[in-house]
Amino acid sequence: MDTGIGRLLLYQLALVAAISVVFLIVASPLAAGACGFGGGIAAVNALLLTRCAHRDARAPQRTPPQSLAAVFLCVAQRFLVVTLLFAIGLGVLKLKPLALLIGFVAGQLVMVIIGTQRLKK
């Protein structure tokens, strides 16, 4: 696994675990689990994004319309997977919505912070 994605997943895990502990103390074990599931959704999203980036890097011969189509397909795939995971968490598993959303946002926030740091370099 790439060190960049490994570090990203580690930071996501650390932040989501810390927030899950807060939910465990303040709310309930179910809320802590929902927060962890939300963080897992963010991690899956990061893995899909990394997979798309690696796949695009291995195909430099693409024309601009082909590159645009590949980006569109990647975005659509990530959207569908994240939506499906939210549906499973909220509909099938009946997880606490606020905790699930906070876990997801925390994981996504790590992606934004790491991405911003890479742009500054």
C-alpha cells in the first residue's frame, strides 16, 4: 500500500477512534459504533479515490475526453458506494444518524487537511 494512503487511513482511524471514544463516554456504545461505521465509509471513499488516481496515472495515453469520462465514472462510483453504505448503516443496521454523519465528516476532514498540506508543498 502507498505510504500516502496508509498515512491518510491511519489519521482517519485515529480521529474517528477518538471521536468514537467521546460518543462511548457521552452517549452509548451504539453511537460509538455508528461513528466508527461513518469513519469506515470515509475510508472506503479514500481508497476508491486512490484506486482511481492510480488507474489514471497508468493510462497517460488518454485523450482529454477519455480522461474526463474516467473522472466522471470515478466520481459516480464513489457517490454510489458512499450512498449505498449510508443506506446500509441507516436503513439496515439502524445506526444513530448523527453519530454516523459525524464519523463520516471526521474522516473526510482528514482527507481535506492532508490534501491541503500536499498542495502547500
